[in-house]
Amino acid sequence: MVATLTALCAVCLLIVLVVWSRRSKARHEIEQYSITPEGLQALFASNQDVLLFDVRLPLDLLAYSEIIPGAKRLAPSEVMENPSLIPKDKDSIVYCTCPSDKTSRAILHRVLAMGFLRTKFLRGGLEAWKASGFPVEPYGKAFHLDTGK
């Protein structure tokens, strides 16, 4: 009985440690590999050479046909297949409109795994950019809806 109780406590402690470790890693990622809308605007204002990529899912782009001025549209599926679409040797920012920046984080994880350490994601994405009062422009270029095939 005591051995069972001890083993159960050990398993519970292990679960708590794993959850804490994952949250700590996520916090570190947010701090090291993200930028706020104000931080991005400051980069633009200082004329720093930074590339901006809109990696929203096609349906999100269809729903909100606007883009941050100067951003280049890249389909997330294309970046996942070919991370070199984002230059390895330049400071780059990706953004989306997903809750918790899901698409941007997926792209970030993919490029970081390939050694692209100069890439960050815009915390809060397009919505945070607009909520901060920064400009957007209409997006009028053609794009394809992913069909999952």
C-alpha cells in the first residue's frame, strides 16, 4: 500500500515537472523569438533591414483581405515544405491571425529546426498590429485555397 502510494506520488510529481518544463520552454520562446507590434514598428521607423511575411491560412486571408505594408505573402504549407522561402541570413518576422499565433509558431519551429535563428513571430499577429493603431493595406493579389490534398 505504501509502495503504491509512493509510486503514485512520484508519477504525479513527474507529470507536474513535465508540464512546468513545457510552459517554461514556451515562455522562453515567446521572449526570445517574438516581437510586439510596437517593437516591429520601431524597427520600421529606424529603417532597419527586416523582412515581414504574412503566413496566414488562405481562409483567414479571404476573411481579412488586408496586409501589413511591406509584408510578403507566403502560404504556410509552402513554407513548411520549403523553409528557405524565408532567408536564413536576414532578420525576418512572420505573422498570422490564429489564436495563440499557432501558424506563426509552427513556421517558427520549422525554421528554427533548420537553423534559421534570425526569425521571429509577431506576437498577437495582424489583430495586435491593427489594435495598436498601425497601418494595413488591402491585399488584392490572387492566392489559392489549400484543399489539404
